Amino acid sequence: MNIVKNLYRKIIPNKIRYYIYSTKNFIKGNFFITNSNSFIDDGLASNHITDFMKDKKFISAYNKGKKNCNSLKNHNSEIYFRAYIACYCAKHALKIRGDFVECGAGKGLISNIICNYIKINSHIKKFYLIDTFEGIPIQNLNNLEKKNVKYLNQIHFNNNYYNEVVKKFKNFFNVKIIKGRIPEILYKLKVKKVSFLHIDMNNSYAEMSAIKFFFSLVSKGGLILLDDYAYDEMFRSTKNAWDKYAKKKNFDILTLPTGQGLIIKV
């Protein structure tokens, strides 16, 4: 089944795949009536006003971040809404004490969009991008997560992309590219305070390891953005782990319609 899916993704262009997907849903009766304000992308359909899609500053940052980056090569759609939320959080965090950290930087799409959006070179904050830059480790995962991670590695992270990311951020002087596995690499960091923490590692072991390390370092009012918190059932184990941790620490996770989760440190 995975072989067929992979061939389908390689042979059929994204736009045609999306058309096939939409047609199948329409036949099933799962259709959405749009209007001039409609937003339909990345698993989200909304008729609410989305003026950020007309914001030249945001669209410019998005396009610059996407340039020379194949993060969306095997993704069925763009990620405008998720990127907009990440930019909003980062901009807000500029007012809060601490640096920026991204755990699971991947090929640097979201973080590069943020850097362009907030013009990070004009700020004193450092932005630490942490990743293996050669795929998601499968150690310490349950069977479902191993299956999911192997699939994600195959379609998104099937090579060493460290040099690609370094090149992508060469003009951002306060971005620090940290290559290594979480949690081991975290103990070599010199981060004292964090105002914005973005977590996107697609598995519960790595994400729980990250939050246990960083939670006490996040400043009051700081923002923790979870990329895949409620994105898909394939990440159910990760969501369950987050919910358990949140209950233990007595905080709430705001489920966003994009599938992201937002935590405000109090």
C-alpha cells in the first residue's frame, strides 16, 4: 500500500492530486460552499475573513521562505494559515524576554518565513534551529509512530539536508543551526530563557523530551506552538502525550483550527 501511495505522490502533481481528493469528497457528499472570503487549504475550510492572505508583508515572507526549499514537495497543499499563526506568535514573542527555539526545524520552511516576517537581523534575539537534518529517529517510538515516521522520512526527509539549511539561513546572523538528536543535544545548548518555542517533531518521545527540558526556561507570557497537536489521527500518540503532560503541569492547550496547539506560559 505504501509503495502505491509513494508512486501516486511521485507521478501525480500536487494540484491534480488535490483535484482528485476534492472530487472524491464531493461525490461522497462532503462538499463546502465557498464565498469571496473562503480559505480552503491544508485540511482547513473556512468562510471567515482571512485578510492575512492579502498582507504583502506576510505573503512576501512566505514566498521567500518557500524559495529553494522542497519541504512542500510531497505535501498536498500550501501551509499559509499555519505559517501565519507561527509569524504572529514570533512577532508577539519579540516583546518577551528570551530567545527563539525550534525543535524539529526540518528544512527550515516555517523558521525562514518567520525570519523574513519579523526581520530577525534587526533584533538581538537568537533563533536556535534544532534537528538531526537527516530524518526523524525511530528509536523509542511505539509501533504506530515507527510506521508513521518511516513514511515521513521516506517522502520528506530521505537525505542529509544540513548543508541545504545552512545555506538557506546564511544571511540571518543570529540564527544558530544545531545538528543533533533530542534530548541529547539539548544539554549542550546555552539557552537561558525562551520567549517562543516551536515544536514539530512528529513523535511523542522527542516532543516530550523537548518540553521537559524547555518548559522551565520559557518566560512568563512566552508562547509554545505545537505544529501537529491536532493535525491528524496519525499523531494521536503525540496528542495524548501532550494532554497528559498539560494535565500534570496544570495548563491548557488551545486547539487551533489548523491542527496546531498553542500554550501560553503563565
